[in-house]
Amino acid sequence: MMDIKFLLFTLLFGYGVCNAGTFYEREDPKPNIIVFLVDDLGWQDISTFPNFKKLVQTGVQFSDAYATPLCTPTRVSLITGTNAARHRVTNWTHPDKDRSTDYPDTIFQHVDWNINGLGIDQSENNTFLVTPLPRLLKENGYRTILVGKAHFGSKGIAASNPKNIGFDVSIAGSEIGHPASYFGWENFDRPRNGSPNRNAVPGLEKFHGQDIFLTEALTQSALAALGNVEKQTPFFLYLSHYAVHTPIEADPRYVDSFYDTSVDSVEAAYQSLVKGVDKSLGDVLDYLEENNLSENTAIFFLSDNGGLSRVPPRGGVSDTHNTPLRSGKGSVYEGGIRIPFVVKWPKVVRPQSVSKNPVIVEDLFSTIRAIAGVEDREVVQTVDGINLLPYLQDADLVDSTRALVWHHPNRWIKEDFSSSSWASALRIGNWKLIYDYTKQELELYNLDSDIGEKQNVVHKHPEKTKELAGILTQKLKQREAQLPRFKGTEKLIPWPNEIVNDLKK
Amino acid sequence: MMDIKFLLFTLLFGYGVCNAGTFYEREDPKPNIIVFLVDDLGWQDISTFPNFKKLVQTGVQFSDAYATPLCTPTRVSLITGTNAARHRVTNWTHPDKDRSTDYPDTIFQHVDWNINGLGIDQSENNTFLVTPLPRLLKENGYRTILVGKAHFGSKGIAASNPKNIGFDVSIAGSEIGHPASYFGWENFDRPRNGSPNRNAVPGLEKFHGQDIFLTEALTQSALAALGNVEKQTPFFLYLSHYAVHTPIEADPRYVDSFYDTSVDSVEAAYQSLVKGVDKSLGDVLDYLEENNLSENTAIFFLSDNGGLSRVPPRGGVSDTHNTPLRSGKGSVYEGGIRIPFVVKWPKVVRPQSVSKNPVIVEDLFSTIRAIAGVEDREVVQTVDGINLLPYLQDADLVDSTRALVWHHPNRWIKEDFSSSSWASALRIGNWKLIYDYTKQELELYNLDSDIGEKQNVVHKHPEKTKELAGILTQKLKQREAQLPRFKGTEKLIPWPNEIVNDLKK
């Protein structure tokens, strides 16, 4: 416990980020922290909904915020501060232990990634050994509450149970990655062959048989859990909605209003899921207001990856849902990784501000660690994320030199569209380099003029390509990133800097 | 058993239908009979599918064929030959006994209709007492097989079990009106609050846990049942698909092919259901060919009402799915009652013929009764249907004097669009009269020039309106049809002929 004031400014120095005009002076009481995490919510899918707009009006919105292309990799980065290239949980983890979710491939051997997810015990194979964020917070006096999807690792791995990674309270989260059913009257289950579905949502027995939607059940559970936190005790609420992941089931409270002549039926159901999330956000904001907690609660609203853009199961036309962004969930194109990200914290953040600084999900770890006062606790993992406090305090601050890295040496799905598999990427400033393993080609985009990644300018800018390929290679090697080998020859695929020779055509 | 030949012609005489050029000489062996009944399939929904086209090319297609607006009324008419105005099963029957499915109404009292469905025992209240078609056939040496949806009455009523109405074999049919799930891996069930769904499909245990779709499971069951019929024994197969009723769930075998830029996702799922039905039809046709049964098997392909056109649960825009027909399931407009109807019977029917003669579902009873040689058996119910054999034999034969009657003195659903509730109708020749109880107004359409029922010509043709209103009134009174009473005054609503006074405006 600290009761001396200090300047966070000094902490930021190591990141080379100085902005003399703003700083955050921490003092008791510690801020409450809420991570409001939505599953598979596309970049702009919630932008027109009222409570999200309210959040934006009272916080800072990051226009260039990123996650990984898939859910478990993002969740592991958030909880550890480590980039996916390093933590090697580069695909979603199967509910059952020791089962890779890589789709069979004919060209490449699958890499030996951390298929079991987050590890807290050295004896667990194929896990990424960590000191998890909730444990740091708990040890520093926070009441730590997880409500909703966890999906940190496979069943049987300690970290699959949120209580083992530092959550005091854990409701409805386990090794599963999506709900069997969103409906209380189905007990959030949909049995297969008479047995419970392996994706039945656990721990919501009090809502079984009720006419309630999962998003609402989680919200009520979260607010009830907050109500049980003793006054003076700061809380960390990780409210992690299963929505808007598949199955894209209509929220009966809202779906009727989304039917009109222009909307696909599955899109109407999708929008009803989004509406349910927005309602949940509104309920949380209202709760904070009513309990005089708004001022010193930092809310981080984000999605875990881009919007799903495969049809089926999404409605409409594949690869169009995140327009103007290219592609969707699973891809290193913007549609797969760019996410909505807003931070509200009245005590620190200027309302209605927009930051264009590129940020990535592992930054949440470092940021929360800083604002909770646990930045000096040792962690076993290497942290790649940065503390975003300077950007929260000054939305005009932009670091155009930082390199963001995405690494997905896996085959996610059967379809092989839009770099949804076997790809890495790098962003520095407005330049974005993509390495498509299957073609063993590089693509270069200028996001400033081409957010849709339509104009590959590799041949127009060979020097820039070469420079970025070198940086990407260096970053990947530094992080001991895995690359796949060719089947047959068992030769490693080339590093990005090895395929830039004949760019000048 | 008959081994003397006779002319069916003489039987037809009583209906005033004579066509000297054609007749059907019956001889042993008795024809096999298949009723291939689809649920909620709209008029033209299957018209482009290959096996249906094959059926059309080898049989007679009735362009102006009708059912009732809803499923139980149609099924009761089919099994009894009685018009809905008379049998009084004018809404769908609830799975549970003594539960009316009428939606609460503010204007009218609900009529005391036969909410329990088909009756075979006088002690059963609110049933229509009958001698059912399968029993007639069974008693005349037919092996009678029901596979799929029955929905003849509520649970606890004898007729809810197909074996009690004359089916030797009964698979998957009961009091339920739609499946809880189409999926074998869900055991065709979707439990609610941990208990089996009341609409779980019974009797398909051998497919539980399998990767099989309901339509396929029923088809395989039907063909297996046919394989068990002894040679020389004629069969009556009532193959009654749950498809394409809600829940509109994608058939995974086909749905991918229906996704394109122009199709709503639920429509794609709907089309995959239709495709599954078409595949089933193809399998049945193939089975008959392979077993040399085609020549003397009469197949009656039909739907039980018009296509569902409510959104949700159907995709797209309400009231558009049966274009050019107006409205859909539940309505007495053409979209609710006009159905696909094809009869294939190589021994009798000329291939690739089209009949424009208006026919209605109770005609199947009389037709099957005739071709199976049971037309002289007494039945307790009054039969309104006619024997269609002359029309099967001569597609050019049209009776423009016959009156077809629809009667729906019920409120089906909450929404009150397109006469989906509280309506009666009459068709004679190309004239169609509709009586909308809620407005207490008549509508007149000329189907020859206005199949979409867009131009109400009541005021242009007051005399025709008056004439038809008189006939409709007479038919309804003859059949002891029920009309609702106003709430409050308890006064009966007017008969159609009582509201034609001020038509000349």
C-alpha cells in the first residue's frame, strides 16, 4: 500500500515516451479497473449503439487499436503482456487438453505451439508459463472478479480455472471458447447425443430454465459480484462476454427491431447480440454512477479480434463484414486485428478524445499493472506491451516509431482466404507489412491512404519493404517465434528478409 | 380383394364429371400409394429442384391446388376427406390436450373449435370423430406406414398415435407439430431446463448421436420400412417431412451452396431444407425404380399450406416469400393456401401434364379411397373431397363450377396481417371471395388476371360479390361452420351475405 505520491512520469521514461504536459499522480484510493471484453466484435460494429457512444463521449477512443487475429492468443497477451510471437499460443485452444486446433494442411508441418494455453505450473506441457495479471492485482489488495468467457487454456490445465490465476470470484468461465447456447431456458446448454454439450456454459445454474439471455445473465452476475465487494476495497472486474461469438443466436429482446429490408437475417441476429452487449455496457456505467464509483474507475472496452467474416456461419457475403477493413477474424489484415478500444476513466482521461496512436492488446497488461501499482512486481514472462498512461492522458501523443507484430504460424480454418492462416505482419507508423507464408510473398500497404489494404505497394517501395522485412525478421527472431517447415523436405520456410531480393521489377 | 375389372368411370358419375375419352380400369395388383407431404413448403419453393422437376416431368402437376392455411386442419382434411369448415379443427392443435392455440383477441370470443384434433372415440371432447383413411386401407390389405410428422391431435387423444388410426408402422410421428432440432447429434431434441423438449422427435433412437439430418433419417426409415413390406402386399406410405417447418435450421449437406450475394442467410438455410426434401424425393423415386415399383405406384407430392412468410423466424421481408402470391401460411390469400401438388402414377397419369383444375387437400382422401378400392366402405364423417381420378387421367379437364371453401375462425398469431386470422374464403372458377371478419368486409379478386390479389373488385362487380357471398354463406351453414361472437355483446358476427348491401358506391 502506498500513500506517498509519485510521478508516473518516471516510469514512462524507459519507453521513450515523454510528454511534459501531462502526468498522472497516483494516490489512494486505488482506481477500480474494469476490462469489458467482447468476443469477435468487429471494429465498428458497436459504434452507433447508445451506451458505447456514451462511453466514447466520456473517454478516449483509440482508432488504431489492435488485438491478435484470434481469441486465445489475445486473451493470453492481455493477461501476460506478452506478444503472441513470443508466447506461442498462436491459435485458439481446444477445450480438451493436448489437442491442436490447427486445420490439416498439405504444404506445411504444424508448428509445436502452446496448444494448452496459459501455464502457471512448469510441469504442464505446451503452455506459456506466466505470472498472470489477476494474481498481481489480487496480491496488491484488489478484489478480482471474472465473469464470462475465460478460455485461457484447455481443461486439465490449471489456468483453465480462473481461480488458479488469481481471480477471487469466477463465474461462467472455463476452458470453453463459445457458448453451446445463449438461452437460459436451455440452461446455456445444447446437449449432444443426450450428454451435456462440451460448450455448455458453467456456473449459471441460478438462471437455468429462466427466460434470460446469456449476456444479461453475465451482466447481472457481474453487478451482483461488485455489490459484494467491500467498500474501500478496489476491484478488478474482467467482464468477458461470450457475445458476439457464434452461435449467432438472436437476442429475443432486440432482434425484431433489426429486421428490415436491407439486413440479412443472421445480421439481424448479430446486431441483436451487439445490442445486448451495449445494454450490458449501459448497465455497468449506470451501476458505477449510482454507486459513485465512476470517477475513479478505469474501464477498458475492447474486442478480442476483428469481426467474424465467414459465411456461414455469419450472414451476408464472406469477407465484407468489416468494410472498409479487409477480411476478418483469423486474418492479419486490418479486418482481423483492428478492434474497438475505448478507455473511460474520468479522473485521468479527457472526455471525447481520440488517439491515433497504434496500440495492441498486450499494452493492457502493462497499463493496468501501472495504474494498479504493481509495475514493480516481478513476472516470469517477458513483457512486450507498453504502459498506455501517457496516451490516456494526452490523446494527441503518437509514437510513429513503434513496431507492432502479429504472428500466426497456424492454419485456422479450411478456407484459405485473406491471410486467415500462415501469416505474420508488422506495423510501424502507417506502414503495414504482411508476410503470407503460403505464397512466400510480402505485401506492403500504406494505411494512411489505404486502410482497406487494396494497393500492395511492395514494388513501388522496395526499400521500405526491405527495411520492414528486416525489422519483422528481427522482431520474430528476438521473440523466438516459430515458423512452419515444408512437408517432405522439412525445411523451414524463409524468414521475411530472405525473400526481398527480386522486388524491383 | 377384387379380381374383376370394373370401370371407375361409374364411380365418378355422382360428381358430374364425365370425360368419355379416358378411364381407369382397376385390376390386381392394387396400386401402391405414397403421400409425400412437406411441411410449410411454399407454392413454388421447390419448383427448380432436380428431383421435383423429374417428378413433374413424369406426372401431372396441379397449378391451382390448395390446402388449408395451417397444418393440422390440412392433415385432418387429408385423412378424412372433410372440409375444415365442417371438421372444425381450424387451428393447429397443441401438443398438450385441452389447450387452445388461439392467440388472445380483444374483439372476438374464440369459437369452440376441435382443439384436440382428430377423434376416433366418442368419449374424447373437442375432437372430430372420423373413420380415418389409413384404417380403410389397412382393412383392405394395404401395409400402412407413417414416417415423420403426424400432428393429428393432442397428446392423450387416441389419434395422436398414428397406430390408433390404422398405421401398421409408425415412425417419428406424434402430437408434435415441429421438431425441436433437425440434428441427429442433438438426438432431434433441444432440452429446456434440462428436460427433453416437448417437441423432441420420437422414435429415431437409432440415429441418435449420428451426423445425420432429420430429413435424411426419415427417408432412410421410410425406405427401410418399404423394404420390409412383403411382395404382393400393396403399401400406403405416408412420408411426412418435418421440413421445411421452423426451426429453419441449415441442412449442413447443402447450405454452403445457397450462400451468395443475393440470398438472406435464413433463406439459404431454408433452401437447404428444401434441397434435403428434394433429395428425399429423389431417393424415393430411385427406390421405386430399383425395385420395379414405379409403374403402379401413385405418388402424391404436396405441402400442407403456403410458405411461411413471417419475419422472424423466416429471413427477408414479411409477406414477400410467396411472390407473386399474396401473404403466406395462416392466410386465406393465395400465399397461405396454394400449394405445390404433383401426382405421378405411370400406369394412369400422362407424363408432363398440367392441370388447371382447382383442387383441395380433402380430395386426396376421396382419390386414394377410390384407387385403393375402398370407396364403398362406410365412413362416419361427411366427405367433402372429390375423387380426382378423372383429372389425373385428363389434365385438360376443368370444372369451373366447383366451390372451394376455406374457413379460419381463429386468431393464429399476434400479428394481424394479410387475413392471417379471422377469415373465410371461397373460390369458384377464377373468382375468389374473401371475408375478413375483423373489418367485416368482403374482397373479390379475379385470379385469372390478378393472381396476387392486389385489385379488390368488390365495387366493380357487386352482383358477383353478392352471388359468391350467398354461396359462401350457404356452404358455411351447410357445413355447420363456426363464426366468432363479439366480446361484450356476445352477438355473432354477420354471415357474408349479410354485409353486401352497400357495395354499390
